[in-house]
Amino acid sequence: MRASSLSLPAIATVGLLLAGCSAPAPAETDLPAEPVADGSFTLYSGRDEELVQPLIDQFTAETGIEVEVRYGNTAELGALLLEEGPASPADVFLSQDAGALGALSRAGLFTTLPAEIADAVPAVFTSTDGSWVGVTGRARVVVYDGERLTADELPDTIDGYVTEEWNGRLAVAPTNASFQSFVTALRVLEGEEEAAAWAQALAGNSPQIFEGNTPILTAVNDGAVEAGLINHYYWFRAASEVGVENMRAQLKYLTAGDAGSIVNVTGAGILAGAEGDADALEFVRYLVSEAAQTYFVEQTFEYPLVPGIAAPEGLPSLESLLNPQLDLSDLDDLATTQQLLADAGLI
């Protein structure tokens, strides 16, 4: 079933409350020390149903463990988990980006993962304290209309897309978790004033506003808008369905190190109330298994994070896109980012 929507003011309010609080101490529980299983668990998924439900079905077929899934926007589910606190029915949170995971970790809502899971992924792509684990990598890119533009005609940095030349030509999804994490990265890398100035410039440049990556890609591919900011794998997934030669939309990777080209991660954490839940633990373990990593490569065209598994064909190497100055753990302050976007009139 799908998550009920939360208003953006509610999300911002919850986030601002979080920003002003220190992480609470983990709640004491009477759970047994050894993991126990009852054959099912509840998952809150900030990832789209069409992307991950086949993997969940695959997991159930292989393990016999039933998964009750609540789907929704990552930012909304993150806010919901903060509201629900220890009383949440969720056992596992699967997030579209590192920022939401970091915010929940900072609030003390995750239990610590076993080392076999936490250490399965290189440190640059996961939490620093074992509270959540990275699952896949996704690069931020510019998708553009290949019938009207060439890659050389596009700016190489994110600042170039808020100039007068780009007035009314750029599509963005300000409520999307990946977009918000990009803006958070901009704050981390360039500072609060620069990020706020960029958001204000974007808002004053008549951007085309969409709800997510897929509608932006569709609009560009249909020639309705010239360019947009999305994650790379949406293009590769569409190209696999219709053929690369039939894609009007094309991709441009911005200069490595620029905030507009960050590599973010999806990831998962086990809620503190589910400590000792063997079924929840088995699912998170499965996410970093060869079977699940191969699924993401072949079906969603994301970067695998477990060493030894090849990335989808046609992608630049993950190493060539990384910004050594950016620690994904620093993307946890979504509250300030949401307020920044609200102040600019983008949400």
C-alpha cells in the first residue's frame, strides 16, 4: 500500500524540529539478544514500487519471508518516521538518498547493523557509524533535448543553468529527495550563502516544475522542455525499453566535483524498534548480496556498491564522478535545505 501524503509545511516543521534537537539515546527494549523471526516484516520504501517490488518478490520467493510495504516519497516517509518515532510500525526504511537516512540516524531511530552488512560496501558510500548501509549509486546529470542542443552547448557546472540564457528552459523537481540532496551537497560544498543564492536565482529564472525524475525525462524526450536535472538511471531504463537510437533526450555529466554531478546512494537501515528482528535483518543483508546488486545493475541501471560487480554498460566509472571533498554523511541536514527551498518559493 502507498503512504499517505504529508504536506510540505509538515515535512519542513518536522525537519526543523529535528535540526534543533540532539540525537536521543536509544530506547531501552526487552527484545532478545539473538535475532528472532516470525516470517514477515514491514518496509517503508522511498523507492518507486515499479523499481523495487520485483526485487522484493524475488526476496520473498527465495526466503519465504513476507514483506508488507508502504510506498511513498522518501522525504515524506522520513518525516513520517520522525513523527512516529519508536511507535512506528516500520522495521526497515529503504531510502532514495543518503540525506534522509542521515537525518533518521541523527535522530537515533536506527539500530546498528552487523559488521558483515555495514562493511560490505566501501566506506565512501555508506554510513560512518553502521546505522545504515548504501545499496546503489546514482549520478546526478543533465538530460537535454538532443534535437535542439548538443552537449557542448550546455554549461559544465550547475551555476550555468541559473543564468538569464536559461530562463524558462530548465526542468527541476524541488520536492524530490534526490534534488534536495543535491541542494544539500551544494550547501556543504559551496556554503549556505552560495546555495541560497543559487536557489533564489533558479526560482527567479522561471523553471519548469515537476514532481519527479520520470516526468522530467518524458518532457525532455517529447520536446516539451529543453533540459532538466535528474538521476542517470532514468534515462538508461527508458533507453533499454525503446532503444538508444530512439531517445531524443540525451545526457550530459557535469564537471566532476561540481555539486550538480554528485553521486548519491540509495540505502537502508533497520529501525531501533526492530532490533533483533531476523526477517528485517535478512532483507537488508539481501540488499547487499550479489543477487540484489545484479538485479539493480540489470533492471534499474544503477551503480552496484558491492566490490566485484560490474556497473551497467555505457556508464562512466564511478570513480571518475566522485567528489573527494563530499562526505555523504554530511547530507543529513534536510531541514535546512527544505527551508532554503521554501524561502526561495520552490516548494
